[in-house]
Amino acid sequence: MIRSSTAGLSVRVTDMGVEENPLSAPLAAVVRNHIPGATGITNLKRLSGGASQETWSFDVTTAGKEPVLLILRRAPGGARDSRATAVPLETEARLIDLAGHADVPVPTVRHVLAPDDDLGHGFIMDRIAGETIARKILRDDEFAAARPKLARQCGEILARLHRIKMESLPPLRTSPARSEIMQYLETYKAHGHPHPVFELAFRWLKDNAPPEKTAHTLVHGDFRNGNLMIGPDGVRAVLDWELAHIGDPMEDLGWICVNSWRFGNIDQPVGGFGSREDMFEGYESAGGLKVDPARVKYWEVLGTLKWGVMCTIMVTAFKSGTDRSVERATIGRRSSETEVDLLRLLAPRN
Amino acid sequence: MQDQPTAAELVEAVAEFIRNHAMSQLQGHTAFHARVAANALDIVKRELEIAPSANTGEAARLKALLGREGTLEELNRELCARIENGAIGLETPGLTDHLWATTLTKLAIDQPNYSGYKRAVEEGR
């Protein structure tokens, strides 16, 4: 589901690099075969942990030229991801490639791993310089000039992403609002703890679901502050495509407005850095469909609920003993954050 | 009746020990987890102070709303079931007041610095 990230709440970078990494030799062989001029690799480091995917950073050494800075995205231990909602890494690579051709800023995919590469499932892409840690993007001086531009850029990028031709897409699950609701309802019920506010939100979402005939497009599925590589010039890359699916394009516009992704900047609904109006203008000016603000709000409600359910199920891993860390334990006590956000959306007091 | 100091005071002392003494001896990920641990103890302290009377109020509201008796968990499960089947909804008198009171209590314990909570408190004034 929502990547190991548990969504930008935790530190993204953990250096788990070791000298004699078993990936080193096969990776060096792959780059020699697929990167022109490559002689070997250095600085292999694990960036993000997590059950769903491994991300590794490394430099390719070249004969007499600058090193090439790359990223390896790989299934843990090379195995295929078993979760129903995540796309296979080969699909993710294909989507990034299509997005690049549609002028969505993404890292260039250099190589999709093949069986004889001996590295399992995954792909290699360019390493783009920039920042993904939301709080730094929202606070650091380095990004002060970029911040006012980000909401509009996000709108423009989403318009291009949503216009990618359906017939060019690899096989993806189709998940309109009703199936998203049912999926998270099942997860919530399996967890078992009563949350009357979640029940109210589920009921409201069922009663107000967009009509079945709502236009479907490619949906990124996790387009938010924390999954965008930002530089002083603005958005440099859209990352983490593993939740991509076919659905209502308004889903992406609503998800980035969920208060959890504003990181304290509650009055800047788009990612904590901008206004809905700026994002909608960018979206429509770049050829997106006419924005339906009520449907965007609908997806903000659904997104808030999704994140709330995710927080509650963190408790399961803690209680079962899978992860006894204090960090994991306390995330369960953040589901109430989404309850206050849901009440402010559905039953405002002012 | 238990002796002094109170459970809340003991928990507070441990949180202070972690923040003021232990953390300076730690590095990297362990220091990060120590901070998370101290924050978890803050939650426990607030729960010990706030929950007993808040839970009594919550149970009283639920009994009035549902017209039945039961434990706090039974009453919450009943409310969930009635919201799910549509018997109780946004238009039911007392429901949103109840949910607001219960939710604000949760936040006062769990995350009193959360932006949505602080804003909701301002809006309710």
C-alpha cells in the first residue's frame, strides 16, 4: 500500500551500505553491459528500507569521464512484490518511461533488469539531485523561491500525466472510488478496533461516490509532498509509481491536499506549499480536464480516511511482534489526526 | 489507593530522564528512537490524566445517543454498526457533538500539537 514510507513520517535515508555487498558484482556486470563507457561501480548504499521495495544509490565509474549517478529499485531479495495494490517493478519502469515522453519530470530509466542479470526484479534509473523530505522543502531557505511555484507545477504535471494515452499503458488495476472504499473498508474491519468517525466517513463516501461513468485515466496514486523530488527551481521528478492504477483523475488532485501531507502548513492545502486555485489553474492550462472541486474534496476525504486506516493497521505489526519498535507503536496513535481532519471536512464547527 | 508519586508523575520523570540525560549520550537512529520513546511516554502521561473523566463523559453520551447500557467498547461497536447501516448519521441530533468531543479528547492525549487539532480548537471557540 502506501510504501514503506509510512509516508514521509520517518527518515528516508538509512545508510546500510557495506563493503562486500552481494549486489556489487552482478550490478557492476550489468552497468558494464548497459551503460556506455562504464568500468565498474562505487558508493553502493541502501537508501530506503521497507517491505515492498529496496532503493539503492550507486555511482558508475567510467573511463576518463565523470561518474554516472544512478539508482537501483529492486524487489526485496529480488523477489516479486506480492501485495495486490503495488504494480510490478517492470510496470513501474514502463510507466516512468511513458511519463517522461509525456513531459512529466521523471528520472530516465537506464535498464530494466532481465533474468540473466542475476539481480531479480527491478530497474536502474538516473539519480536526480534534490530533496524529498517534506519538512525541508517547506522550511529551508534553499526552496523559498520554488515554493510559490510548486502548486501550479503540480497541476501542470498531473494534467500531462492524466493525458497519457490509455492504449499505451501496461496492464493496471482499475480502481474507481467504490473499489478504493471497499478495499480500505476490508482492511479497517480486519483490524477490528471501532472508529465511529471512520464509519461516518465510509458511509459518506459510499453515499457521495462519483457516478460510475466518471472519466478514467492513469492515476499516479501517491502524488504528494514526500514523493516529489524538489530543487531550488521546482519539481524535478515525480517518484514512487508503485501505486499507479486506472481511476478518477481527481484522485491525484485530492490526495496531495490531505492535511497529513501539509506537514503543519494547514493553510496551504496543496502539499503545505500552495493553493488549490494555483494547482487547478495549472491543471487546466496544461490541458487537463475541467477540475471538479467537489470531487477533489471527495478524494481528499477518501485520502484522509485511507491514511487513517493505514495508521491503525501499523498497530497490527506492532502487536503481532513483527515490528516492536516504539516508532511503529506510536504511529497507531496518529490515526486520531485523520479523525479530526475528517470531522473538519464532514462536520465543520465554524 | 496507591502511594505517591502518581503513575503520571513517574512516567513524566522517565520522559525527563530520556530527554535531559539519556539522549545526549546517544547517536543517530538510537537517539531518534529515544525521542520517539519520550514522546510515547508523554502520551501515556496525558492519557492517565485525561482519559478517566473523559471516558465517563463519552460513555454517558453514548448511552443517551443509543438508548442502551454497555461497556465503552460495546457502546462504540454499537455506534459503529448503526452508522454503517444508516440508522444514525450526520443529521442525528447529538452525533456530531459526540464525535467532536470524543475526537478532541483523543487528540488532547495523542497529538496536541497537530495542526488540524489546534485549528479545530480555535474554530470551536
